[in-house]
Amino acid sequence: MASDTLLHLLRDNYLIARLRGNRSYLLGRQQLFALSESKTQAEIIGLLAEGPYGPQLSKLGAESSTIETERATRLGFADSVMSLSRASGGDTRNFIAQYRRRFDAYSLASLVVFKVQGKTWEEYLATRLPLALMNEQELHRLYSLDDLSLIAREGGDRHLADRVKGFSTTDIEGEKASLVRDVINGWGEERFYKYIDEKMSGPDRETCLPIAGSAIDIANLTIIIRSKLIGASGIRDHLIPSHWKLNQRAIDQLLAATDTSQALDVASSHVYYGRILTGARQKFEESKSLSFIEVARRQYQLHLSRRLFLGFPYSVGIVLAFLVFKENEARNLAAVLAGVAAGLPTDELRSLLAVQE
């Protein structure tokens, strides 16, 4: 443990100082709320012209689509991550590479959803997450396949292939497509969690586990709730076998729930996650959407990340904390741009943002 700390002191002192400086430029609650009151995307782009997203957003035209604006924010986020990777070294750079592997799962999930919707390769490529390690050629080959299990095995591994059994590219639509997306994304979160749990030690492991662990727990919770929503069977086969605080007993209680509302009540009473899922049933009944679960997860991870910045700085945890802040900022900004373009009421748009209180 002492040697790990010394290594960070010697190698990452500049990087940590840089992270603390960059954090001060992140969009805060009031800035995001002010952007949500904008009338047009062009107005938002103008307000952000001088910030880190300016170079990418400035390439957009007045008639740019929501897909193009969302991709611009993702590219801005990707630029920040790649810059951070270039400034790091050794185990820290490898850690950032493992963080980027999550985006392979996101790309694969998006690929499957686009494919079953009958969209073209070009349409998918326009939305591709730029941080994925899989290259364009690999993804194009996967797009040419029609069997979901084969796509999962070729783009992932046998564990992912096992978890998507029972699904077919010919009958995935609506919430079922969202369920498949959740399963694939959960596989990506599990790989990152297992790297932290099995390959890291000392303060590095201790500080990163709560963030990665809460991601896989909430992924499993979402898979169960969405399965209840559409009446899917064989839910257990789709779950992530790893867990952090959502242990097997809690999983069994959720699976035993008779419907979505009862499962949400069980989640709200969980000894650990109940505090971030208070009023889950009411939120679902009001919105008819499970998006509030994702927002709650991101808000909780912001809380954990803020504590890391206030605590002991010499661990890779502070790198993950900054990445959580930055990824959340990009997601919030994409939501604001899409919401304003769609003409969402301000209150409805703000409910999609994960911000610190």
C-alpha cells in the first residue's frame, strides 16, 4: 500500500494537479439549468463556444440534427479522456484503457439496437461512441451478422453470448430492445468492475470499487425492473453474476416481486440503495419511464467522486472521479441539446439531468 502511494506521488503529481484544475471548469448545476432554458440549440452552442466543447460544437451548422449535436459532445468528452491518457503513464494509463473498454460494450449495444431497427451501417456509424477500443472494421463486420448470439460472441465473449440467449434480432423492439441494451452494457460494466476488484490493490482498489460496484448493481436492478415491465421470462439468465451491495438475497427478493411496482418498492427499501431510490415507484408512475434509475445512479456516483476529491488524493480513484464528472457532464449536455431541440418543458428536461445538490 505504501509503495502504491509513493508511486502515485512520484509519477502522477502533475496529473492530479491537472485534474483538480480541470474540475473547476466543469459545468455546474446553475449553468446546466440556465442552458436548459435556452430556446434553440444554436443559442446553447454559442454559450459554450469558449469552453472545452467549443471546438467540436463550432463545427455544427444551424440545421444540425440531434444526432450530430450529441456526437459533438461525445467527441468533446473523448478529447478530454484521450488528453488525460496521454498525460498519464504506467498503471494509470492502463487504468484509463480499461475504463475505455466499457465503451466497447456501449458501441456493441448501440449496434444491436440500430440493426434491429433496420437502420443502415452509415446511420449507426454517425452515432458511434468515439472512445471504444474496437475499430470501425471490427464493428462493420459485426453489423453484417444476423444472429444475436454470434454478434455477442464475436464482439464480446461466451459470457455475453449466454446472457443474450432467448433474444432474437427478429423480435427485439421497444422495451425489449432496451432490455438487450441493458444486458450488453451491464457486461461492459462488469468487466471494468472485475479489473478493479481482481487486478488492483490498496487505496486504488478501495477508492474505485464503490463507483464500479454501484454501476453493476444498478445495471442488474434495471435489467430486473425492465424485465418485469415487459413480462420477460428467464430474467436470472440475463443478470450480471458479480455483485457489490446488491447481494443474492436482494436479487431473489427483486425477482420474486409480482410486477414492476412491487419490484420498485423492494428496491426503495434496500438497506444500501434505498437512500438513492427513495420514491422510485412514484417516479415511475409519474414518468412511465425507467430513466430516473440511471439519473439516480449518476447522482450517487457524483457524490462518491466529490468525496474522493475532498479526501486522500494519491490514488487512481481521483482519476476515476474526474472521469465520472466529465462523462456525466457530457451526458447532461447531450440531454440539454436533445431536450431543447425536442421542445421539452424545462421541468421535464431538468429531470433528465444528474447534478449535485
